[in-house]
Amino acid sequence: MESDAAPNRYAILAVVLAGVFMAVLDGVVVSIALPTITAHFGVDLDGTQWVITAYLLTMTVLLLPMGRISEYTGRAPLFVAGLVLFTLGSAACGLAPSLPFLIGSRVVQAIGGAMVFSLSNALIFEAFPVTERGRALGYLGSVVAIGSLASPVVGGGLVEVFGWESIFFINLPIGATVIAAALRVLPRAHVRPDRFTFDLPGALALGTALAGLIFFLGRLAASPALDATAVAYAFVAVAATTAFVLVERRATAPLVDLGLFAEPLYVLPVLAMFLYFVAAFMLNLVGPFYFETVMGFSPGTVGLVFLLLPAIMAVTAPVSGWLYDRGRFPYLAAAGMGLVAAGYAVAGYAAQARLLVPMLGAFLVIGLGAGLFQAPNNTAQMSAVPRRWLGLASAITASGRNLGMSLGVSIGSVLLSALLVAGGSDGPILEADPALLASSVGAIIWTGAVLTAISAGLATVRGVRAARALREKEPVQP
């Protein structure tokens, strides 16, 4: 198996991690700068929210098509093209003379980001031998977590000192360096298929379904009431999803081979990952309100509290990957997610009782468990598919992660608004009664505990199936 390894695999890993970190950081950090951008262009929030929505929508819609296109272009060339587009889009964002120009530049960024995200897992997985893949994918999980959770701290500092443009200009030297390194180290060998057919009807149906879902979730986040607009978005999402499945079943070269979803060893870890990100971003949404309003923390202190999670994950994820590589422990992901569920349960209790030390302790347990979960779970996903499906599997993983994040924010927002209104508070969240807010946040974190417990159950089932396959000497690796 070592012969499958790329001699410069750690250089490849560094390039992929740098590209992913840049895309993750800039995808999340804009929310910090949104008030400043709104004031700069003299518009209202309904307009500037498209700076975030356009990026999220474009990237989510294009992740799967990019995975399919890479089968023709090769993964490395498409990854480099994504870095170039993302860097050029960043420059255009920083120089934007108007809000429409900024939104358009964010779309360019998102196209590049979709190329980078959709191929990151596959590039790392292919570069490393079986005995090192868990640790390598553990580093990837750490970078995604650090980029997502550290962005408020980094973004706040940049905006405060250098202005909102700096969150885009910072990508220029980083992007140029990563592009130069990628051209040097990424593998160029690729066997191009004799005939390539792109499933345009499937891509359009999938894009429409995802767009309908994202707009539906955004509508719910803005107002928990199910109005006619929200129902229309939901109908579009359901109808387009149905159309997508019908198109894929009949297509000779489908965008997504639905046979991939018939493999439980692949589907179970994907679902476990999806539920984890839903719970994680529910906590990311409601946590800052809790610490600022109930505990009286400053925004800077809240940022430091939330750095606990990625700091612990940065250490534990590679270690868990190393453990998985050495022993192929089929239940390591399940054990990690079990710790996460226990941490959420304690955090929910501590939030309602307003106990700071148990709350921080629960955060430590959540970070430890998430670090133990990510590398084995990511490796399990990629190991369950044939090599020809690596690009597609990588893109599906990225899509599931993005959708989980979006759904987590929407569910957290809907639940928080509904619980506060039910408790008699219909004003701004930061002005809510601390006792009511503590009770509401605790209930939402307990919801996260339920979701992560289900995730742990799915990971356990996957472990049972993998252990059985190993006993029967069935191949679990491609």
C-alpha cells in the first residue's frame, strides 16, 4: 500500500490545507464585517445580506458539479483554477466600488471556493497510503474547524484596524503563494476519459433544489412563521429534488450515481457528519448570545471562549487519525461523537443553571470528542467508495457539511426566536430576560445533544458493519 503514496504527499497536504483554510476563513468572516459594509455603501441589511447569501448559494450549488467535472479535467488543474478564481475574486471584492459589484465578486469567489472544497478530500486521500490517510484527513478536519470558529476573532481584528476591505485583501499574498506551490507540487498525471458527458438537466435540478432549500432556511431564520413565501421555497425544493432523482435514474451519465447511496459504509458516516455540523452551528449561533447576555462577557471574551473548540480539535484530530491508521478501530468515530453528545448534555444543563465552569468543561469535552470523530469518520467515507468515485464522494462530503452548517443556523434561529416569544419576550435578543434566555439556550443545546447522540448511533452502526466486513475479509478500502 505504501507504493500508492505520493513522494511529496506532505507538500500536497500543506497546499490543500492552505487553500481550504483561506476559503473557509473568508466564507465565514464576512458576517463580522457586514455592519461596516452596510454603513460603507449606505444601504440596508436586506441588501448587504446578499454578500453572504450569494456566496453560500453559489458554492453549495456548484460543489457536486465540480466534483463531476474533475473526472474530465483532473483534480489538480481544477483545484488550481479554483485558487486562481478565489484570489481574483478576493481582489475584486476589496476594490468593489458598489454593492452589486461586491456581490458579483463574491459569486466569483464562491465558484473558486467550490472547486477547492469539492476536491480537497480526494486530493489528500489519493496522495496518502492507507496507513496515513486518517491522520492526513484529521488535519483537514482541524483546518475546517479552526477556520470556521477562529474567523470572528481574525475578522474582528482586521476590520477594526484596517477596514472591511482587509478581509479580502489578506487573501492576495496567501493566494499567490498557495497557487505557486500548487503548480509545483500537485500531481499532474490524469487519465482523461475518451468521452465526457455532463448531466446538465441533473445539475440544473439539483441547483434549483439546493437554492430552494437555502432560501427556505433563510426565510425561517428571518421569521419563524411559515408564510406563503417560505412555503413556496419549500415547494420548489421538494419538486426540484423529485425531478433530480427522476433525471438521475434515467441519465446515461448522471451527475450523481445514485448507486453510491446504496453503500451503507459510505452513507452512514455522511449522515453522522451532517448531524454533527447541524448541532455545531446551532451552538455557534446561540452560544455568543448566552455568554454576552447571561454571563456578561465582552464580544472579545466570547471569541476566546469559542476558540477552545478548534484549539482542542487541532490537537486531537490528527492524533485520532493516527490511532485510526495504526489500529483501524471501527468504533473510534462513535466514541468521539458519544463524547460530543455527553458534552452537549452537560452544556445544556450548565446553560440553564448558569454554571460557568461546567459549561467551559463541557466545551472541552465537545472539542475532544469532535476531534476524535472527524478523522476516522472522513476516512470511513472516502474508504467506502471505488477510486473512480473519489471526486464525487469528496464533493458530496463538502455539500453535506455546507448544508449542515446552513440548517444548524436556521434551526437555532427558529428555536431561539420561538422559545423567547413563548416566554413573553418579543424584543431584541440581547435585551431578553437573562433567565429566559438561559433556559432557551439550554433547551437548544439539548436539541444538539439529541442530534449528536443520533450521529453517534449512526457511527456505531457503521463500526459494526465495518468490523463484520473485516472479520469476513471483505475489502473496506478501495
